[in-house]
Amino acid sequence: MPDTDPALELSIETLIDAPVDAVWRAWTDHLAEWWCPKPWTTELIEHDVRPGGRSAMILRGPDGEEKNRLEGVILEAIPARRVVWTDAFAVGWVPQEPFLVGVWELEPDGERTRYRASARHWSEDLRDQHAVMGFEAGWLTAARQLEAVAQRIARG
């Protein structure tokens, strides 16, 4: 994938104390358990992790109120390595108002996993809006929640 304009990207990177296969299973099969920083929750409608697959969910606030609907398409899925998603399209390649392209990368690091997640935006305004929403703190909190799920999976 070509380099993106770094001025339009927000990203986090952390080391997850779980093997890459467990992190992949947590990412693909248990997304609703870790996606939103608690006390927020994720109602997963569909999460088809393959190129062209639909990813749709509703993010709910602590009192169950609907805060955000996310609808998009998986652009790339390399098992245990990388997922690329965008909200620029709904399933069937139907264009919609875009906010970002999300890129999640996993890299084995011994028995742990180097986890990098980035959000590539169409404009500085969208990037700034995402930063103000709490991108870094929120995505790092979600990564810690992902780690907890992956550790549970690794223990069997």
C-alpha cells in the first residue's frame, strides 16, 4: 500500500502481551467485546473480515443510547497480519460520505504482538475532528481491551 499523507493520519502503536494468532482471533471473532472503551458497548450487526465484506455496528453510550452507527467495507484482510476498512462505501460498493480508512496491523514480536492502528482521513478538518473526539486515548484503551480478550483466548 502506498504511503499516505502523514499530515492526514492519526495512529497508535503498542505491544500486546499475547501471541499474534490470539490477537487475530480476538480482532476478528470478538470485536464487540473490545471495540469501544468501556462503559461504551458495540452492537455488532455484521463483521465479515474478507475483501468486500460488510462491517456494520452501532456504538452505544453507558445508558444504552445510540451514539454512532458505523457502516463500511473491508478492503484488505491478510490473516494474522492486516485489515484495511473504510466507511467511504457501504456493502456493494455504494458510495457514502467518507470519514476515514482504518488500517490495523499485527506483527509477531516473540510471544507478543506489535499492534499498530491508524486512521487515514480525507482532510485536515476530519483528522482534527477525530483527534478532538479522543482518538489516541480511545484507540489505546480499545487496544488494552483487545489485549485482555487475546490473553483469554491464548489461555484457552
